[in-house]
Amino acid sequence: MKVASTSHDQAASQGEAREDRVYWTVWIQWPGTSEPQKYEALVDTGSQCTLIPSEYVGTQPISIARVTGGSQELTLLEAEVSLTGKEWQKHPIVTGSGAPCILSVDFLRNGYYKDSKGLRWAFGIAAVEAEGIKKLNSLPGLSENPSAGRLLKVEEQRVPVATSTVHRRQYRTNRDAVIPIHKMIRELESQGVVSKTHSPFNSPIWPVRKSDGEWRLTVVYRALNEVTPPLSAAVPDMLELQYELESKAAKWYATIDIANAFFSIPLAAECKPQFAFTWRGMQYTWNRLPQGWKHSPTICHGLIQAALEKDKVKGPAREIQFLGVKWKDGRRQIPTEVINKITAISPPTSKKETQAFLGAIGFWRMHIPEYRQIVSPLYLVTRKKNDFHWGPEQQQAFAQIKQEIAHAVALGPVRTGPDVKNVLYSAAGNNGLS
């Protein structure tokens, strides 16, 4: 990889196009040094991490796959980074004597940057003006302390504690997730959501890649859940909620989507050790209600329900999507994006794919007359005693049920009254009754 030499008279934070590539001056202050060093790095938004060549060695080994094949062994080191030489941010850097000089979107997406011509650069975020925006430190119902990380105004929660100690070793981590998860844990620690600890408990981290390519930090609490005392569930049944919405037959709707609701609920000190996890040799635990724990939804639902008031609900609309269902004029419908996704599915080639298809359409069975009879041939190929065989009967059922999904009826409340005539239809066959 070609890296241009540093130009000492180049203006601070100036982006320069050369050979259809963009190079940017970057200052790095390595740990234990008093003066920053200046580099000219290739801006590569396709790279997953920022790499800088140096003799400094981090404590975490990183293996970088080469485009041309093979891999390069480097290390991960946190250093102070600046594109101006004045404003600094801590950021993990992949470094080593043989590392290329690349400035990646993992650092650039942190904000906006101006070059010497006054042009604004925005990487990985919407290109909107940032000046003149007033940052609010508080919102109704939330703590006024800006360092509290959007804490709900509730007492620290004393949640059920495990009846026995659970300690599970950390799994081997996907190398692509190392830098994103490292950065995520560092941000959560700065917000007070997690903190370092020493605990006899331990549950493994399992990073999950989201549909947008970003990573989600998840902890596998399966073993902890098994030894956690029960708690009366207060989370309403989704089917009951749907029936309740139908019965109101409303024309206007409004919803509230709460982001990271669990992280707004503080935990009592005596409850925290059981949620410990380990990352890169350091043990952490949650100071807020963790995701993946069996009682988090119940506790969160009860507190949020008590905190929300009707005057905080804004933006009514005639059509909304709630609980994964489209609601309009008191009727529930299959959302268009769900219809498009199901109708685009190719014919299954195995029992597992057939089961996945049946799972995708099963939630919407109430919208499909004679559903059981239509899909019966598909259930036959999923039985353990049967070998997988996709024949004309299965193909016909597959095509028919997709057609039914595409033209599914909307469901609403049953009307009653002296002038209302309701007709009940039923269907029976060799394969089912509906």
C-alpha cells in the first residue's frame, strides 16, 4: 500500500485528494509520550479500524486480514487522536512497525471536520449543520444530572439474586467485533452503565452483528437465568394487546419507542455482582438493568408504565406500526415490508429452511382463511420420520400461501347489534379444520 510522505507545511486537518484517494493529516499522542507525532493517513471508509505504523506495542494482539490474502499480526493500543492538533479524542489504534497508515471511518464517524478550504466532511452520519444546536441536559421524567446517562427517576432496584454462583468462561470472539465491542464497553463505562469489578460470577459475551453491519453487545445469561428465583410477570400478552386495540376501533394512534430503556434503570449494589462479564482480561458488571436477563422486561415494563403520562405522548397518526402489526381504522393488517419479505423467499431446500418459512408465516395465520389446509403439505416434509422431499404438492402449497399472504384480509372487531348480521364460515378437510 502506497502512503505519501508527510508534508510539514500542510494546513491542520487538511484533506487532500491524490491519485483519486484522500489523505488526511492526523496527530497521535502515544501513551507515555509528551509530544504528539504527525502522520499522513489514507482515508479509507471501507476499513473497519484505524491503523498507524509505530514502534509502540499494545497489550491486545490483533490479526488483520490482507486483501491479497494472508494476515498481519499487529496490536491494539488506545491513544489520543486529533485531526487538528488541538482537539483530542481517545481512540483504539491498531499499530505495529509494519502497519499501513489508514484513517478509518471508525474514528471519522465521531463528528464533522473542516479542511483548509472550509469544506465540511461528514463520515457515517447525516450531513447536517451542527452549529446553533442547543444540547439539552435534561428531559421530563429523567435525571437532571447529565453524567447520569439518562437515569429514570426511580430508586435503585433490588432485583432477585441467583441462588447459586454461576461462572462461565468467555467464548472465542469474532475478530471483526473486537474493536467495536472494545469501544462500546469504553463508552458504557464512561456513561456509568458498566464498571470494573471482581466477582465470582461470570457470563460470556456474545457479540451479534446487526442488519446494518454494526455490532450489538450481548451477554449470555442463560445459565444465570436458570438459578434466578421467579418473579411475577407484569408484561402484557401481545395477543391480548392486539385484541384490546381492535376493540377500540380507533382512527388515530400514537406510539412511544424508548431506546435503551433497560439502561435507564439503576441497580442496587448488592445485585450487581451476578451480572459480571469479562472482556480482554478485565471483569465488568452492569450498574443498570442488563439485556438478556430473564426479569429485565418485567421490571422495566412496570417502571416505565408508572413513569409515562398521557401528556408525554405526541404525534397521533391515522396509521401506525405497533407490535410488528400495521394498525389503521381499528383494523390490523400485515405490514407491506413483511409481505414483500415473505413473497421474496425462495422455495426451501431442506427441513430447516421449511421450518423457518413456516415460522415466518405462522404469526399471520389468523389473516389467512383455511390456513391449516393450505400449509399441510409443507408440515409433512418437516417431520422427523420423513425424508425431505419437495414435490409438486409442496410447491403448490408454497406458492398458494405466499399468494394468500400478499392478499391477506384486515382483521377488526366483531360488530354486534340488532341491524348487524354476522356469518360464520368453517372449512374441514383431511388435513385440518378452520
